[in-house]
Amino acid sequence: MVTGLARALGTFLAGAAVVLVIAGTAAGAPNGSKVLVVEFENDVNPVTQDYLVDEMRRGAKDGYAAVVIEMDTPGGLGSSMRKIVKEMLAVDVPVVVYVAPSGSSADSAGAVIGQAADVLAMAPQTNIGSSTPISATGGDLGKDLRKKVINDAAAYIAELAREHGRNADAAEAMVRDAANFGAREALAKGVIDVMAPTVPALLEKIDGTKVVPKGIVLHTAGAQVERVEMGFWKRALDVLIDPNIIALMLSLGLVGILVELWNPGLILPGTVGVISLLVGLYGLQVLPVSAAGALLMLFAAGLFVAEAFIVSHGALALAGAVTFVIGALMLFDPAGAAYQVSVWTAIAIAGTLALLLGFALSRVVKARRNPVEVGVGQMVGGEAVVRRDGWVSVGGELWRARSADGGVLVPGEHVTVEAVEDDLGLVVGSPHPTERA
């Protein structure tokens, strides 16, 4: 009897525990709440900007309890950063920036995006900061321009930190002094809100937090986690906006079109050229470009095309190669140091274009120097056999002919073709009697 009572008590306690767990889960995650985790391991550019903005809007539209941006970025374009920040502040869903996994960082533009988040969290062994603006060449800015740009960036990040209840002075130091903080130091200084090793641990820690300035209470404990990453198309577009790829596509487009102009009707070179040119132009549309660099690239293309039709013994091709290199290096100046065409890539492309043109032109010159292999002019100097009634046989064809000295053409004689008249009659001479059996 004691055993039965013990069993009944055990069953009751187990049932009560299950009820408490279910109740706790329901309280932590009302109505089966769910969290969208957006994986972001890339630089900040127009393609990743669209990706993040789309996912934040989706989180608001589909009723997610929060959108967690799992970030690892070296920074990127300031223009894209500001668009992401504006959407993050405006979207009607709490946005959590989580610098993770361990070993990740939120540098430069990534640190600014982090300060705009409703909750900024970091995993252990991560860092944040180094947001000092630099010039397009990667160096320091001039004195006056530096003061203007840095003051703007410092005020921007400090205001974001202040409005979200974080340390504005430390955030400002990330811009003015290129300060960089590890996860523990960032938490101690109030640069971030939470440190957590995993996403589930993060969701447990921030549960019940009322975010500012949105005033939304987070219900994330035990929430269903849905992960999303950049799709194939976005990744492909991200590759295509690499400045080196853009320069390569533009040069391939130029080569394909030139080959098609030299050999009309080949179709394939022209098709590949047009596709490559359109891909390159897409990259130019996405990234900010220098007008001077673009004009130099167009001028280089014009010099290459001119070389194909004007014999300058390579002078135009060489000028086009030099202009191409200068234009390529200047082309993406407004995009910053992370978006520059490699010097060696520019030289390699320009050299290849010049060599291709040189090879093509050498073939053209050689063809011009070769003797004519077709046409009636080819018969001059050749041998003909006299037939009857003023006709001669040349290469198995009968041609009307007359003697150069006005003499009679004797059938069977071998003569030499001296000229072709305008009416396609032949002038022959130097008769050589044929031996007859």
C-alpha cells in the first residue's frame, strides 16, 4: 500500500512539473511567439542593405516578436549604413543586433548599426568599434575635411547611443579615437546591453525588456527561432558589385563588341560582350562612382575602338591602356577604400586589351602584305593555253584574249597573261610554241 501511494505521489508531482513548464513557456512566449534571426556575415553595401531592410520589414509584417541580426562585418558604405539605420529606427518590431559567433566583430559601419538597435548584444570573444571615417584611398583625411566628417559621424553615433540608453561618450570615442571594445569591456562601459554565448541564451536574457525609444516589451524566452540567410540571387549580386569584377566585365564587353565588329556575323562574341557590358553597368549603377573615372573609362574604350579601324602602329592602344588603368583606379573613389579596383587587376586588364589589339592588328597588317589570292588579278603572270577563235584556257576556264603585239594567237600555244582589261578580256604575250608529237 505504501508502494502504491508513493507511485501516485510521484505521478502527481511529475504531472505538476509538466504543467508548470508549459505554463512557464506560455508566459515567456505568449501565443507561440517566434523570433527571426537574420544571418549577416558580409560588408555593408547596397545589396546587403536591401537584404537587411527586406528582412526587418518581413519581421514587422509577419508578427515576429523580434528580429535578431546576427552580425559579423568589417563595415562598408556610409550611404548604405544610414539607410539600414533609418529602417531599423522606423520599423514596428524590436530589432536586436547580436555580434556573433565568437571571433566576430562589428567594425566601422557595423558599430553604428549596432548603436541603432533596440538591443545591442555581443557573444564572448567578439569586438566592436573602429568607426573613424577614412578617405577613399584608405588614408587619413585632410585637416578641414577630417574635422567636418568626423564631427558629423561622432554626433550621429552618439545620438543613437544616447537615445537607446547607452554610453554616448564611449560610442563617440569609437569615431574620434577609433576606440574598439571587447565584449566584456563593452558591457562594463555600457556600450552594449547584453552579453550572451548563444541565441537561445540571448533570448532568455532579454525577455521582459522594454526597449527604448519604441517602448515595446520583449517576449522572447522559449520563442521559436527561424533563421534566414542571403539567398543565391543576393549572393550573386553581391559578387557582381566587386569593383574588380565590374572592371573585368566592362573589359570583356569591350572585347566582345570589338571582335564582333571585326568579324560581323559571329554572334557569340557580340552576345557575350553585350551581357558582360550589362553586368558591368549594373555594378556601376549600384556603387557610387567618380564622374572623372567613368569619363576616362569611356575615353579608353574609344581609343581601343579607334585602334581597330585606324592604323596608328599601337599608339592608340597604348594610350587606351594607360587611360584605362587611371580611370579604373579613380572609378570607385566615392565608395571608399573597401571598394577600389586593384592596381594589378587594372594593369592586367589593360595589358590584355592592348595585347589582343596588337595581335589582331599584326594579323591585319600581315594579311595586307600577302599577295592577292582571289580575283581576276591573280591570273596576271600566269600561263594560258590558246584555244580557237581568240579564246584561251586559264585554270580550266575559257577567257577571251588578244595578243599584246596584235599578232595571231595559234591554238595549242602556251602564252603568259600580261593584263586584264576592263571588259575582262585578257592581254597575252610571249608565246611559247608547244611541242607537238
